[in-house]
Amino acid sequence: MQKFRLVWDTTRHTTGFEEIDRQHQALVERVNQFSQAVEQHADFSESLRLMNEILSYAKQHFDYEEDLMRDSGFPGAERHTSEHDALMTKIHTLVDTLSSNDSNKMLLVTAFLTDCAENHILHEDQALALYLLAQGVT
């Protein structure tokens, strides 16, 4: 049984902006892969590789959203970008504190990732997508 897993629910998570939804699903999949690796006590180097993959993909996704916000004149761009920066800083800080013999900390990282992804998609990204769609951005 997985302790921390995100389940894509189209009624809750879909923004209606196809590329954002595709990227969110890919991010959810990466977070779930990391969660599964931690739960199955994967080799630390494998868990760290998966975490770095999440960080890399999240950065690409955030850059994509930030370009959309800038290009569309999204009024909440500064706050949304600040949240992206804060999330990346927190995740990097957590990764820097990981060690191969601390499974409890790995579980905390998993909990943090699943919670952050869920909340960010349901709140910040839904608002962005609604604005983009209202502006006719596709």
C-alpha cells in the first residue's frame, strides 16, 4: 500500500489548458515514482536520481507557466512565480538534508511533494488556466 500517492482526478485536476494538464500529469507520475521507490526502500542513489528528475521537470514546467503568465499579462504572475521559487527552494533544502540512512526523512520529502503538487495544481494553476482560457490563450 502506498502511503503517499497522487491520483489524477480529471474532475478536480484538469485545468482545461491541454499543455498544462499534460505537464501536470507527467509531474504527478514522477512524484508517484519517487513515492513508490521510497516505500519500497529503493537504493538511495535511485531515490536521489528520481528526486533530481522531479526537480528538473518541475523547473521546466514552472518556466513554461511563467512564460505564459508573462506573455498573457496574468495579474497574479508575481505571486505565482514567487510560489514557484519558494517551492523549488524548499525542495532543494529537503534534498540537501537527505542521507541514505534516514528513511523517515525520505517519507517526509514524499509527503511534502505530494501535498505541494496537489495544492499547487488545485489552486494556483487552476486560477492561471482559467485566466489563460478567458484570454483565448491555447
